[in-house]
Amino acid sequence: MTVLTGPFNLDYEDSYGILLEGRDQSPAIMCGHTPEYYVDLMESAGFKAYRSANIAIRVDLGSKENPNIAKLRKLADRIKRKNNFSIRNADLKNWERECEVILELLNGSLKVLPDFIPYNIHDVREMIKPLLGIADPNLILFVEHNRKTVGWLPAIPNMNEILILLNGLRCPWDYFKYFAARTRKVQSASIKSILVLPEYFKSGVALLLMDEMVQRLYSSSYKWVDLSLTSIDNPETPKLAAKFGGRIYKKYMVYTKEIRSS
């Protein structure tokens, strides 16, 4: 072993990195919230920044009259008229079969990234299974072209809004808070990934998915959506988010350090 990189959880996508900016706002689900002194701790231990920072983007939905949202809708309508795309919900009753579709999209979409390590079906199932209890199939979107799945956009309710009230269920009376919180309406959703096959990068599929997601979030009375996390050196996601009012509200850093084996 020659290099140590992190921090990561055992699930690569869960709460990785050290928080650099945005400590004034609570983290969305599967995002970390490390204390301020962690940055000095990592640097004093000889860790260096690994590539560039990861960013979390927030979109305040406002109203349907939001000019950014209206512009997105016009672009999406134009894409629909021009191409034979269709959008479907996830079939959670057959979630293991859906995982096979997600696997193809993950490996097909992310293979363009440097140092990409392909997923296997076990990885995907273990990543999806814990989320089934909170997932809303109406917010998990697949886009198809001539019966081929070419894109995926999932959103999950931001359950951190409830979990933050429960004190980690450390005391017996915290469970009373839990039962009271079960009826509380979550105000935000979190989007952890958007996948589009490389041959469809310039087709407008991503815009089509985001427009559909925004409309569905409106109909479910969500107030804002978290688009975490993406690398700051990936300019396409911030550009896409900016089209409907997205802004960076948190920054995280992954660190690395060369080590010597004894």
C-alpha cells in the first residue's frame, strides 16, 4: 500500500470528504458535516488536496412562474418534439432487474472519467437496497430512446430533516420524537446522480430529465432540491443546474497522502 485517500465510507457515495464551506446549512442525506478543525487536522498530518473540491448544489424551486424554470420547460418541450424520447418511473417491485439497467448506465456513462473502476451488480444492489424504504418511484426517472434506456435521474426525500430532530435515538424519549416526526412533510429532496450514455451527451437528455424532475417535485410540494455531489472540475453539472437557478452551497475536499510500507 503506497497511497491513502479519503475520507470515504464503505459505500463510496455516502458522506465522503471533509466539509470546507457551507457549515451554516444542515447537510442533505448522504452528505457529511465534519467539524471545522478537520481541515487543519488533515493538513497538519501531511495530507494534500486530492484533485479539486466536490460541490453540493442547491435549487430553490420557488414557483412555476420562476423564469429559469419556465425557460427550462421551453427547452425540454423543444427536445421532446425533436427526438423520440420517453420517460418512465422506476419499477420498485422488480428493483433487482432495475439494478441491472442502472449498472449498464453507471459503467457506460462514467467510463469517460479518469481512474474509473467499473461497478458490478453486487455493488449496485448494495447501494440501492438501503434506499428502498424511503424511495418514491415517481421521483426515480429513466429516459428511453427506441426502447433503449439512455439516462437515469433519481431523487430521494431528504430524510435528514427528520433525523436531525431525533438525537440519534440515544434516549428512550427520542422514540416519541420519532413517532411524531413520521407524519412530518419533508421539504426537500436530494439528487445523487444523473447518468447519460456518452453518445447522448449532446442530445438534451439531461435537460429533459431535470425538467421532468422539477415538475414532479412541484406536484409533490417540495420547496428545494439538493444536487450533491459533483467535482468542481466537472463544469457541465453546474452549468445544467444554473439553467434553473442552481447555486453552490457546500464544498467538500477529499485528501491524499503517500505512505511508506514498513
